[in-house]
Amino acid sequence: MFIKNVELVDTVYNPGKYPPPLKGEVAFVGRSNVGKSTLLNTLFGRKIAFVSKHPGKTRSINFYLVNSSFYMVDLPGYGYARVSKAEKKRWKELVEDYFKRRWSLKLVFLLIDGRIPPQETDEMMIAWMKDLDVPFVVVLTKIDKVKRSERAKIINVHKSVLKKYGDYTLIPYSAITKEGVDKILEIIETIFRK
């Protein structure tokens, strides 16, 4: 497997307090409860990212050092209503600072719930990353929960929404069946094996 070792090396709550960039990093972002930590654990091959049943638990930027050479970064989830306005503002400022100042960021995996059409907050994130010139790939999570007969239809809904912003890679993913895992790892490996 491409990922041989991984460790959580930094938890950042304040803008600008990032670890040395090393070979660079890929980041993971999505609405609260979309399955970011679960995806990271699936990619790592072990449980290291904290998975909570309660949305909004990732309030920091978590840097995971992979193969002692690059980072996979877990960004705070967005769109969770039961968080104070001040906390939402803090998260936005933290993520915005990260996107603007972290030149070592190679790619963002934007996780969107594959069971439902993209939400307004998902589209806001897409528009925001596009404005900031942040390259990204869309990962449709929980795709195993969509009936086979409905999959093409829901994937086309996502594609039509994405088309408004440009032409982007879309990866259906399931933590249960492992669909999409190889594709995600292949993209990461291509970035860091150059």
C-alpha cells in the first residue's frame, strides 16, 4: 500500500500556526458529518482520525504526517447549525487563512453527501475555492446507501451542479464497500511520487 505510516503531528486552532510544509499536502473538507474522518481512517488503513456521531467535532486543522514526507490535512466541517456564530466565524477565518497562505497545498478533496443533491453550503465552498484558485476534486460519500437504480440519476444531479463552476473530477466513494478508495489514493500518489 502507498501509505506506509501515518501520525497526527499537529492540531491547529489559530491562523498561521502551521507545521513546516515538507513535500506539501492534500486537504479534506466537507459539511459536518459527511464522513471526512471515516475517509481518512479508510485511506490510512487504521483508526487515527477521531470519528464522532455528533457533527461539528473537528474544530481545528489536523495535520497527519504520511510516510514522513507529506501531510493529509483534516479541515473543520462546515454547515453545522448548532454552533455559535462566533465559532463559525473562527472556523471560516482559520480555513480561509489556510487556503490563502498555505502555498504547499496541492489539492483539496471536497466531500459531498452522495445521497442528496449538493447543499447551498457545498456550492458556497465550491465557489469560494474557485475564487481562491484552490484545486479540488469532489468525493461523493455514502454512495453505498444509494440504490443501484438511483445512482446514475443522483450522480448526474451532482455533475450538473458542478458544471456551473467548471469541469471537475467526481469520485463516488463508500467506506463500507471501499469503492473510490483506490482512485483517491492514486490521485494522492501521483501528486507525491513526482
